[in-house]
Amino acid sequence: MIKVCFVCLGNICRSPMAEFIFKDMIEKENLSDKISVVSRGTSNEEIGNPIHPGTIQELKSHHISYTTHYATQLKREDYDDFDYFISVDSFNSRFMRNIFIHDYQLKIHRLLDFTPLKKDIADPWYTGDFTTTYQEIELGCLALLKYLIQKYSFK
């Protein structure tokens, strides 16, 4: 089982959006028995808070199912529990390296680095633009899924 953890700052907007988009994709590809997905935040600011209403609205508009989710913080011990830590931006990639001390197994990746865009995904908490965030996360998730399918010969 390949274990993926999506990571943003608070774990209420971008990373849960990525978690549920990716879960939907792996379910449609019949890969739920091969890939597991969760999300975490690098900050402790939102611990225990539910998904942001803007994220919920965007997921619903694309018919992406989601479950009850409460923000959790990434911890040093998580490093050994996952194969991939997928960050939404460079800031959180750096923050993860601080949390883990260093990334000796090269598990930390930025989501859009799997695409030609190779850029950060803006935080809709600040921009208010959940639609663009959704589009970029979907693009990144499609590319990540393609990468995992090829790397692990899932098809």
C-alpha cells in the first residue's frame, strides 16, 4: 500500500481538498486497495477545525464526496508512516523539512511539480479563489496519480 499525505498550512482548505479529490480519483481507477490518502497541516492554528466552507462548496460543485474532517497537525513521527508528503507550496515543503529534521528518503514533493506548471498553489483562505485552487489541485492530482500508476505498475 502506497501512503500519501497531502500537506498545507492549516489543513482546512488546500490539503483536505487534495485529499478528497485524490480519493475520488483512486476510487474511480479501482486503486483504493493500493493507495491510501490523508491530509495534515504544518501549523497548529486550525487543529480540530472542520473543512473550510469554501472547500466544501467547491468539492460539492464537482460532485466530489468527502467525509467529516478535522484539521490535524503533521508530526515528526509521521515521516516513517507515509511514502509521499505532497505539499501545496514551497513554504510548507520547507516547513516539513524543519518538522522532519531532513528528508533523507526524499518523500517531500510539491504537488504542481508533477505538472508542467511547477508552481505553488495559492491559499484560498487569503485569495478567496477556491475555484482556481480546485483546478490546480485537480491538475496536480491527475499528474500525481499518473506518476504513481507508472512507477508502481498499477495498471
